[in-house]
Amino acid sequence: MKKKRVLSVLLAAAMAVSMLAGCGSSKKDDQQKAEKSDSGAVVLNMYHSWSTDSERGAALDKLIQEFNDENKGKIEVKVTVNPDFPAYQEKVKTMISTDTTPDIFHYNFNPNDLSRQESGKLMNFTKYMDDEWADRFGEGDLETLTVNGEISSIPFEKAGAVFYYNKELFAQAGIDEFPDTWDGLLKACADLKDAGITPFSLYTADDAWYTCNLFTYLAASYAGTETLNEGGSIDTAEMKKAAEMLRKFWDYTTGDAIGANYSVAMNNFASGKTAIAIDGPWLIGSLTDIQDKVGIAKAPSFKDGKVAENYLVTDAQTPWAAAKTDDAEKEEAIVAFMKYITSEESVKQLTLEGAVFLSPKLNMEDPDVKNTEGLLGEYLALNSVVEGSTVNIQRNLTTTANTKLPSLLESLALDSVTPDEFIGQLSKENQ
């Protein structure tokens, strides 16, 4: 399918990076009224967390620039970037509550925290979602983001967390391939440690995402992906077994893992200090120095049929949303941009240039996609054969439980709580 830019307009000035204050007006009425550039273009203030120093940030920046060029004089997207993602998330919540929401922004969707969707401050895309546009998205993604009958956000990033491993370090420990069972992976970790190599990059600060990816894979292996996707109580025998196994893997991480954040854990892997990390496709852009040494592997299982052979933990929807507005011109400009960024050509560009895996469909038969080599090619190949998936366990936790999770993980790692106590306390916070 050829990309449809859907836009009959030509854009005003090239994208400009503005100060945060430019993301929204201090008054709701001002925010709802379309801002105009000197040339008369509708200005859309966009706020996101993808640093232009990263491959995905640079790819997104290029795409926005192209949109601005193609719509010169009609629509102008101005961007503010906050690469500190936890701080970014909190800033978005504050902006929504104070009516200073930027015209376009993204966030991590959590089915247990619908405060954004139920705030009454997000644009409803339902009337614009025709069959052609709806067909661009993965199965169930639009339904997930439909709250109280309104499509409150547009599906975008849906990253699968895969096992990256340093093949050179594995070889030094006498390991020929990535294990396909959890017992085998524990044995590999012991062999790596005996060879003086730290096996895992894990961390506890902020969202503890690496650690939660591992925890989720373990939980899915014990309980099955369907059970995890249904949510509900986490105070189960399967979750306790997963916590017990997680504690075992904690003996195979870095000394700085407790209290470390994503950057520390990621850099430990990217610099060759650890042998394994569980991350999304954006990691690829950070592996320049060791990319030829790294492989991508499917998750282990217990080979008992609880999970499909190729299953994946996905970081549930990271969608784009827009501030609610009474200005029809601004609303139409927002829709034009959303359709542009979710088009087949845009998705292909973001995937191949930014290593971003998205909810909008990627044509796997496109020669450029099909012939992609290196780590990105491995990532795309693995994702193309996924037989089952589950959301990261964090998406099944309440805001309160997620806030408590880092300290509970630290307590588990330090043996201050048993695996059973860890699950019990987390379950209590999740009520």
C-alpha cells in the first residue's frame, strides 16, 4: 500500500525545538484556541521524551521535519524534548491536571490508571477513525485505548522486550548458544560468573524495567500469557514461584544494580560489562561498539506448554494523545499529523532508521524490511514469528503498587523479604 500523506496542505516553517513553556498555555481557553505562526500556519506544540541523540529520536525528528516541509504555511509542529522519562511522565500528569497540556504528547498506557483518559482533557479521535486508518493498527490496540466509548489516544510504540546477549562473553564462558530453558539459563549464568563475567544487567530505580521484564517472563512461564493478560490477583502460587526464581537471578547481576536506573544498567551491557540485557529495539542504537558481538534470543521457558515457543513481553501501548480543543482547525491539524506519523511509509522509516517497533503495521514483505540485516534484522525476524505475548507485569499494577515496586525489589534482592513476602506485600499495595 502506498503511503497516503492525507494532507493537501503545505507546512510553514521547519520544526523548532521550543522551551517547555511553549508546550501549552497557562490558561485553558488559550490552549483550546489554535496558535498561529507568522505565516498563518496552525502551530502544534509537541512534547515527547525521545532524545535526538538517540536513533529513534533522530528518526522521529527527521519525520517531523518532513511533515513540516510538506505542509509549509498550513501546519507547524514545534517540539520540546524531555529525555528523562520518569520525570517526563510526571510532568505530563501535572500538565493535564493544570490545563497546560501540550497539543500532542505520548505516555505509557496503564489499564489500572485511567486518570489521563478519564480526565476529560484528551481529544476524542472516534469520529476521525475511518476503516482505512483503523486498519493500520494491530489487533486489539484501538480497543485497548477506547475508554468510555472514546478513542482517547492513537496507538504507536509497542515495543517487545527481547533477550540481548553478548556472544563473545558467552564464548569465553564456554557457552555456544543462548539457553532455551530457565534452568539452562541459570546454569549459563553460573558459568559466566565462574569465568569472571557478570551475567545480567538489572536495576531497581525508577521503573526497574529490566528487572520487571525478567520477572514478567518468569511469571508468564509459570502462569501462561493469557493469565497475565487477564490481570486480577497477583497473590498466586505461580507469582510466588516467579519471585523465587527472580531472586536466584539476582545473584548474577552487577554490584550497582540496587539503586541503579536504566542508563546505568544499559551502559553496563553496552560497554561489555554484562552478558545479558532484556530491552526493546531502541537499545540497538546504543550498541555501536559491540553490535557485531551481540545476538538476540527468544525467551526461555520450562518446556511444559505453558507458553508458546515464541512468546514476547511487550511494553503495553505507548500511544500519542492530544489536548482536547474546541478549535476545529487545530483538531484537524492534529489528525493530519497523527495520520502522517502512523502511515505505512512513516512506520517503515521509523523502524529502519530509528529501530522503533510500532503498533501501526509494518509491511514485512517490503524488500527494504525483508532484507534488513544486523541486530535490527534479527529483532524484526523474531517479532514476525511471535505466537503469544503478554504485557509487562507493571501494566497490571496500580499506581500505588508501581510506586512501591522498586523498594520491594531491593528488599527481595537483599533478602529483607522472602519471595512469598514480596508477592504478599506487592499484592497488598495493588488492592
